[in-house]
Amino acid sequence: MSSQLTAYITLFSTSGVINLYLCMYVFLRRHQYTNISYYFMFYTAAISIYCFGSALGLTATTLEQLKFWNIILYIGMPVSAPLGLLFAMKYLGMKIKAAWALPLLSISVISFLMVATNDFHHLHYRVFEIDPVLGAPFVQQEIGSWYMIHGIFTFVSMFVAFFLMLSRWRETAKVYRAQLLFLMIGQFVPMVTAFIYLLGFTPPGIDPVPMVLWFTSLLYVWSINSTRMFTVMPIAKDSIFNSINDGVIVLDESHRMIEFNEAYKSMFPSMHKSMVGMDFKYVWLGLTGEAFPLDLDSADITSEIQLKNDDTPYIYQVRMSPLQHANNRKGLLLIFTEVTELKRLQLELENRAYYDDLTQIYNRRAFFEKSEHEFSLTKQTASPYSIILMDIDYFKKVNDTFGHDVGDQLLMHVVHVCQTDLKEDVLFARYGGEEFVIGLNNYTGAEAEIVANQLRLRLESKPLIMNDVAISITISSGLAEASEDTEETLHQLLKKADKALYVAKRQGRNQVQVYAEDAS
């Protein structure tokens, strides 16, 4: 055996040993690493088989031995390039889907089967025999159609892996760039070597790729031990950026859009990469048909915007905050959170807490909260404030005669008639049972009496028609105007109105009574 051949075997074996060491080292510590370690283990195991098969092939003295060791090395060699690609993708935080990962690996399996059965079809090698000049273990071969497919597939896999890592260089923090650089070299060196081999610029009968793998493998060893690869990795910004549930937009200092994530695209499906670089106001106009409602110069604000998509309203909470780019350039970060369902639930809870279930006007609780505020303001400004307590006459008789369903219809009818006459700024609520309360801000007692009598006469003239039966309605009302005494409370004013209501009922109903101090 020549010294040159011995050198080849030594280099091949060295590459195999280092990769086997890497495989076992990561395997024994796999529980300390993320699941990327499994991709690396299979990758280095495949390279080890490839290198050892190549080394043992150089010890062959017959054609049968050459074919056998060639089949062995093809267990690892075809699959090493796609495994390297999958490892690179996982390292960069990209999602690996079985739907295309399995077909990718299946091409490697086909290459192995093609080599193992080549004597029957000669699709991989048209000629595979001992070199007539150099002799064993050197091989003279003529490549077949599948060899070309296999070669292109291997080269493309390594090139894509290298290109993906190169494309993330600028996004990777400097502290992690050494890792990324060594991984890029690990793809680039064998890719270039394989390309040179396919062009025929290497020693005849020798595959030079296993000779250089010892160098790239040592870089992997250094990365694992020195830069904590697999423990701390430069997970790609995209994997985090696009995993955020909120829609995120990044603008530069001129308010041009420079980035958006997948969540934002889900919110606005017509969003497209071609919009990157455009003024965000034009982007927003194109997406929604409306002008952006917030001032982009007002940083650090949180607001809500409402949009309609196919007549369905959507509510978004928008948070804007300044963003510092590289080279001291400033930008803006916009975070969109869809709160449509949250707002719906809030409104539903508010509705249950502040609105009467039957009539959908304010309930007693809401009346006290809102009128307390109005009442305190009138005390501060010395403005008039009046309250009307209104009761439906003989309501129990309606329930007993026609049933509670008709009684409910009567309550809703009274509310509808009153709402038609009352101004929008008037506080109107169901006080309880068949009683209603009206808070009149800036109304004197005399003005409130006019309102109460208008409602009484309108209801008297608008009976409830149920099944061709007219049910007449009359109401009794008591009202009171707030005194000039600043110590008077809302509850005291309500008590005055209640006393006036009692007088109205006692004097025959269907009337309005104004509270008087001397009323008994």
C-alpha cells in the first residue's frame, strides 16, 4: 500500500472518528440540550458511516469488495446532506414539517437502493470497475442518470443549508456569530469540494469530501465546547417574532414599514411583502380602506380602533412605542391585539350589571351611580336638579287579569313611549317592579312637572293593544327639586319624590304631585 493511499485512509478515518465522537458526545448529553441535538446526532452518524465506508473501500483488493464498501458508505453519504439541511433549519428556529421532510429523506433512500442494485439496471453507475491503470482500490466509473439526480440533490441540500445560515448573519447577535460561522463553513467546505470532484479536478478514483470533513468536524467540536452550542443558540429572530400572537409592525424613522409578523398578516390577509418600504399610512389605507386613526408621531400611547371586515366589526388595541434601530436610527413599534371578543364580553357584563334585563334601560344600580355624579356637579355649580318617581297604576290587576307575560309587555310599552318623549340626555331607569325613575339635570321643579304631565298624558292616550284588546295605562308621579341646601343627598331627594308619589296615589292616581314641605 502506497504512502499516498495510507494518507487518504488516515484522513478518511480521522473524519469518521471525530464525527463518531460528536455523535456519542451529544447523545450522552442529549437531555441537557434542546431537541436539535437529535438532528445533529443523526447528521454526524451519517457522516461517520460515509467516512468509514470510504476508508475501508480504500483497503479493497477486488471489485466485489469495492462494491460492498461502496454500498456501506452509501448508507450514510446520501442522507448526510439532507440531514445537514434539516439540522441547519432547526438551528435557525424554522419549523420542520414531516410532509416535506420525509420526501426529502426518501430521495436519499432511493440513492442507496440504486447503488445496492446497480448491477441490475446501471442507472447510478453505467460503468463501475477497477481502474485498469491504477488498479485496486481505485475505481473507473461512468455516471448514470440517477447519479446526476443524486449529485444535484446533494449539492442543492448543502447550498440551501449554507444560504439559510448566511441569510441570518445580520440578525444574529455577535456573541453567537462564531457558532453560525462554523456551521456555515461545515456546509460550504464539503459543498465546494463535492463540486470540484464532480468537475473532475481531484485525484482519479478518490472521493475527496471525507478528506475535508475532519476539519469541519473539529469546528463543531470547538462550537459545542466553547460557545455552548445546543445549550444557547442564536434562535432566529423570525421564530420568536412570528410566534407572537399579537400583530407587530416595525416602522423606520420616516414611518415606512420595514417588517411585519405572521400574526399581523392573519389579521389583515391582504398584507404582502411587496408593501415593505411603503409609508405605513398608505399600507393601512390599502388594507382597510380607511385612514390610520392614530398620530404616528405620538409615541408611547395605547388606543383602540374599530374596523369592519365583511360587515363584521373588529376591535383592536394598538400600542405604539419608540424603537431604537442600529446606528442610532429611530423607528416605531406598533402592536395590534384583537380585543373584539373581550369587548363583547365586557359589554355583556356591563349590560347585565347596569341594564334591566326586561326593558333594557338602566337599572337601579346604574341610576344611582350616574345620578350621584350628576347630582354632585349640580351642587357645585348651583344648577337645578329634579327627580321624578313614576308608578304604573293598578299594575297588579293587569298581571292578575291577563298574566305576567302581558304585564311584561306593558312594562316594555311604557318604556318605549317614555323614551320617545324624553331627550337623550335624560337619565331614565327602572327603579323596581312597576316603578321608574327619571333624573333631570338642569331642570327646575316646574319644568320637571311639565315633563311628568307630558308622559302621563302620552301614556294615557297610548293603550297597549294585545290580541285586539286595549289595555289602558295611567301613571302616578311624584317629583322633587333639589334644595339649595348643599348638605342634601340624592337619597334625601329621592325620599321627597317618594313622598310626593304617595300623595298622588292617595289622591286618586293618574296625576303628578310635587313635593311640598307641608305635605302630610
